[in-house]
Amino acid sequence: PTFAGRRLVTVIPPELRERMKMLSDREGATVAMIFLAVIQVLMHRLTQRQTIVLGMPIAGRNQGETEGLVGLFVNELLVRQDLTGDESFKRVLAKTRESMLGAHGHQNLPFDSLVQILRPARTLSRSPLFQVAFNHTTSPGKSLQFGGGLEWESELFPTGTAPFELLFDVNETPESLTLRIIHSTD
């Protein structure tokens, strides 16, 4: 593969964001869980597969010793969802909540160890256990003020690459909720 990709970006309208927040409060879920459930249902409908497996990065800083260290500690989690039957979205969201919490419970298992345990058919052209990924980040907003007049501003720019066949990337700030869909053009 060339890893060439395109990015589609949409800002979730404020009224839909508010409805998602109300749903998350009512169902004991997070906005990330709602997005993940929607993506799983979409993948189920597009592929007709009963089992949907998505990759999801996790910060890997759940131990006090690593919180102050500089470096990349990201690990990949697998979130598996069984969508057999004709279930309501409320039920799918509850199952997604449980599978996401379960995946977080195993976040210390290195992804490479999981690959060794499961022994999938391998090719160097793709991720061994998933080709669709979901990422959710929260940030304090578009710009941050530091002492001495120093200011940092976040800016998204297209890279023209896709690390997976499909990546759903949600960024949540106090002001907005943005969905980026990065897809392989191959």
C-alpha cells in the first residue's frame, strides 16, 4: 500500500452535540462511547459482519511513574462488538460501554504480545488485527496561554496519509466537537 489518504472534517452542530451530551448523561456513557457505537453500527451495516473489531489508541500513562516522563507510551486496544440480532441503539450503546471498559481493563497488555498470542495471518502491508481505528481526544481549546506572553494554538493540516484503511478521529473541546475521517485512497 502507498498509505496515501484523504481527510474529511466536520464540526458537529451545537444542537446535536447537546443531544449527545444528554444521551451520554442518561445512559451513563461518554461521548466517545456514543461515537464508537455509531461507528460499530455503521461498519456492521456496510459490511454485514456480525462481529466488528476496531483499534483504539490509549495513552499508556495509567501508572504514576510514567505520568511525568517524556515519551510515547501509546498502546493499541481492540474493541470487539457482537452485533447479532436486531437491537436498539440504547442496547448497542450499553454493550459498547461494557466492551470499551473491558478493553481499558486490559490496557497494560502490549499490542505486540496480543498479536503473538492470537497469531493472525500476517502481512507487512496492514495492521495485523484491525484495519479500522477510532480515536477520541479532549483538549482545552484552540489556544492556550502561557506565562511571558507565550501562546500555543492547535492547527490541523492535511498530511495526505492514512495509517489505516479507515480512521475516525474525534476531538472534543469546550467549544466544539469535531469528527475527522481519514481514509486510504488505495
